[in-house]
Amino acid sequence: MSSIPANLRYVDSHEWIQDNGDGTVTIGITDHAQESLGDVVFVELPEVGSSLNKGDEFGVIESVKAASDLYAPLDGEVVEVNEGLEDAPETVNDSPYGDGWILKLRIEDSSALDELLDADAYQAVVDAEG
């Protein structure tokens, strides 16, 4: 069973969002997503400084089984990417909520965090997928 930390927010495209409390958020993929993908072999990261709108594709994560697009859960500017994933993409499998984070985004509107799914709502999305 996938872990779904209660302190994070989620979107139904299986990204998690952590409010860093300083106008930025950290974004990664959920444990459920990495389990579904299997062994991650490549992560395409966005450019630092690029602007994203909610729903924009910002990268791709590839595994031995499939490739999956990554989507921005919020509007904002990319302020940092996890460059460690270039040499060790499997970190997403090993630590999806820790060292396997993908990017940090300076968000334009912190109230948008309230529109994201909490852990229980995200669990319902996972359950519905069967």
C-alpha cells in the first residue's frame, strides 16, 4: 500500500505539494505514482526561471515500463530543480517524498494551496483507480 503523508497536498495527476512557508512549494510525484511507473530511469526537469501555469506540462518521468508527463499543480516560477535526479533518477523510487523531489516553485497565490487535495481526498483518487 502506498504511503500518503497527511502534511502534504496532492493533485489527481499524482504530484504532491509541500508548502515551504516562504512563498515556495516543493513538488514531486507520489509513492503511488512511482510504484505504478516502476524503476525510474530518467527525469526531464524544467528550466530554472521558467513560468508555469496550473496544468502545464513541465517535464517527463520515464521508467522501464512507461513515460509519464508531469503537470504543474499551481501557477508559479521554477526557482530550483533537483539536479541530483539527472545522475540518480531512481531516487524518485527510493524516496518519493524526500530526496526524490522534482522542483521548487515560487507560487503566485498561496490561497491556491487550499484548492489542492488533502491526503484523504487523494486516497479516494487512488482507490477509484483500483
